[in-house]
Amino acid sequence: MNEIKDKSIQNFIDELASKAPTPGGGSAAAIMGAQAAALISMVCNLTIGKPNYAGGEVEMQALLEKSEAIRAVLTGLIEEDIKVFERLMATYRLPKDIEQEKLSRSLAIQSVLKEATLVPFACAKACAEIIVLSRVAAEKGNLGVISDAGVAVMAAYGALKSAALNVYINAGGLKDRSFAEEKLAELDKIMNGADAATEEIYQIVKAKL
């Protein structure tokens, strides 16, 4: 079976709308984040080499490298989210007729549930980084495509909040509360200030239109 990233947009949307449990919100969040990173890259590519923006050439080159690296991470997380969710569903289908089976099943569920918490956590972390990068694109990017820097920050923000929801729901089912609380605390730090930063960058872009 082809990976989601290799399928057409129409195919993905159809699968997302179907009764199938995957792809779901986790993959959608990763795609939103990857789109945000791609838009920053586009702004960079349409700014680099332009005489009017020569003063920011080095900074935009560095921004492009960072946005492309994050785009690669998020593209990988699209499929990883599907795989970990399918593994989780498989553990719920394990036999539970006798005590030993119940114990083995519970341990398997908890193990995969940790992975299912870490995948959207990684997505949220990457999306928070994109918000930071989008400020540079908004401040230094080619005015002809500056609105795309605004779309990038809004997509990244939506992806961040969406990924966070998946962290919350999976962490909520963990018996290892120390691990869960640690990740939730880290997530709070990642999300701290994202609302204000997103609105500020949005306004920076809007003022240039």
C-alpha cells in the first residue's frame, strides 16, 4: 500500500472522510504543519535572488534550510501517526479471556499508547517552531507573496493546537502518570505564547497588504 504522502490530495481527503479510522486528525495536523513549512519555503524561494531583498539573502537562505528540515519531519509524521494508531487498534483486539492475556494486552496497550502520545507531541513541537520561523518570512519576505507567510503561521497554529488535542487524549489513557504529566508539562511550554505570537505575525502580514 502506498504511503499517504504519495497519494493524491483527493485520495487523502476521501480516505479522511470515510469510515476508516485512519487517516485521522493526527495525520491531518501533520499535513497542516507540513503545508505551513512549505509555504515558508516558497516565500524564501521567491525572495532569495531578488535584488530588492539582497540585504536579507543570508537570513532567508538559513530560513529556507530550517523550514525544509521541519517539512521533512512533518511529512514523515503523517504516516507515522497512521502506523502508531493502527498498532494501538491492534492491541485493543488482543485476546483477554484469561488473566495472563488481560495482563499482556494491558501492557501492550500502554506501550503503544506512549508512542501514540509522542507522535503528536513531535508534531506540536515542529509546528511551534514553524510559528517562530514564519515571523522571519513575514518581516523579510518578498511583499509579492507576503500573504503566504500569513497563511503559513495560521496553518502552523491550527496544526499545533490540533496536535495538542491528540497528545491530551492519548496521555489521558496512560497509567504511567509520571510520563504523561512530564509530556503534558513540556507541551504547555511549547504552546506558551503561541496564541499571541500567531496574532502578532498575522497582523504584521496584514499591515503589509
